[in-house]
Amino acid sequence: MSQKKILIVDDSAELRNVLSLYMRNGGYSVIEAKDGIEALKRLEDTPVDLAILDVMMPRMDGFEL
């Protein structure tokens, strides 16, 4: 069975790093993005099973995404 993929979208690199560490230690594959626009680009190439979104980001927030 393949690893489940999680997309973590947050403008805080520190928070993305912490969340990614926990998710990877839990056996998940993690994709990161710093805002909604970058997340959309990532999603074009890779479908995910779950997205964890910050709702207050520059350029495109989590609600708009």
C-alpha cells in the first residue's frame, strides 16, 4: 500500500517544518507550500489525500484555495 500524501500550506516555514516532521514520522508523504498559489501548482502535479491549510496567508489564503 502506498503512503498517503498530505499537503501542508502555511506561510510560516517553522510551522510547516514542525507539521511535516510529525506527519513523516507518522508514515505520511508530505508536500509543502508557502501560500495558496504555490499549493495550486503542487496540486497540478500531485494529488493528495489531505490538505492542512492556513486560512491567513499572503497572495491566496486558505479559504480562497
